[in-house]
Amino acid sequence: MAGFATTDLRAGGVVPHVPAGVRPQPVLRTWTGDVRSFGWFSHPNLGHMRQVWVYLPPSYATSARRFPVVYFQDGQNVFDAHTAFAGVEWRADETLEELAAIGTEAIAVAIANTPDRIDEYSPVTNSRHAGGRASAYLEFLVEELKPRIDAALRTQPDRDHTAIVGSSLGGLLALYAGVAAAARFGRVGALSPALDWGAYDIGYRYGASQQLPSRIWIDMGTAEAHTTSAAAQAVADLHRFAGVLRERGFTDDDSLHCEEVDGARHDEAAWAARLPRVLAFLLR
């Protein structure tokens, strides 16, 4: 059962229910625009509660419009430097405010990770027998969180107005959602996805799945790994996966954007730098 916010988001400030034994977070100081806590959530098949935040676009309070929604993984890194890994946030709120200024508005939902991140973001186990519980996490998104978001906020709930975004293993999870829950998530942003996880399992899924998302952004930096050979392999995996997508009918700069980012590392700063282009592509 979710620890749901005690005040309707449409009415103003939210006072989230904090579960027993969880220390309330300090006031976040780098939010831009209308960012609010949506509460703490659990699921019967997941072992930890997780906090969820939402960003509401500038015209949300002054219009009756419905808006597309972007679901972000590793949510503590998305809006605020004080909760972000190594103090570096994705600046999703700033990016969405900038997009709103030129006419593209969306709601954003940021879901914090937990100590079970590796298990929850990976569809299968790897060679060390880690991971493999992404189906349970996706069940939480589809059956618990998304219905509550759609009920509480003026969303456009159909798949072509619902995007899912993540980086690294979060990017792998976003790609997995694109085939395992294609009826819910029609647009996928996978930054530096762990394509090699489970012996390239995700590539085979996309090659065989009857259901596919409508638009995909995938990218990889050329300095993602500690060795030159590993970095080159990550880029090769990117182009291999893009080839699978093209074989399935995706077309470049329409339904597919595949980008090799020169000199980019595997970190929050690199993903933040790419995010404006990612969201512009997914939301256009």
C-alpha cells in the first residue's frame, strides 16, 4: 500500500506521509518551478519504500489542459543537487521550464531508487546472478504509481503521451518498459543504457517482441568505461542495438535518435547536459 500524499496536489502544498522509521528529508533547495513530493510508495513484490516527486508545468495552475508525462528513474538525481549522487542533478526541472518557455510543457514524475536498485532495474540476472526483478518494479509503475498519477493530475494517460527515461541500469529499465509495458509507455529515453546486461538480453527482446514503443532515444558516451576497449564495446553495443531497432521499422530522427557522444563520461553531469535534447525529442 502506498504512503500517499495527505493533501491533493491540485489544491496546493503537499504534506507527504513519511513511514515509520524513515527520516524526513530536509527542505530541497535547488528545485526550479513547481516541484512537489507525491509521497512514499511500496509494493507487495518490492522490499523498500521509495519517495516520488512531481514537477508541474507553468500553465498547470492557470489552465484546464492535460499534459504528457515523463517518468524518471533514479529520481533523487532528477531535480535537486542535495539528494543527487555526488551532488550533481539532472536539472530536469530547469530543462522543463526552458521547454515550457518555447511551448512544450509536460508533467515529470521522479521515482527514487532504493538499495535494491540493481535488482529492480534489470530484467534478468547477469553472470554474477544479480538482478532480475524489473518485472516486479514495472508492475509497481503500471499498477500502482501510474494510476495514482493519472487520477490525481491532469495527465494525457495514453502511451503516446507517456515517456519513461533513465540512465545506465535505469536506461535498461526504460527500454524494458518499452517492450514489457508498451501499452503504457510509448516513448523511451535510454541514456547510456546497460545494453550488455544479461548477455545482451534487451537486444533480443527488441528483436522478437510483438509490442514496441513509438519513439526511442538511445545514446552512449565514448568515455563511459575505465578502459579504452570497454568504452569502445559500449559504443559498439549502442550501434548494434540501433541496428535492431532499424530492422524493426524505427527511422532515424523520426521514431529513433541514436547518438554517440564524443568524450562523454558515465555520470550525472553528462546526462544532464544531454537531457534538453532528449526531452525535446521525446515530447515533440
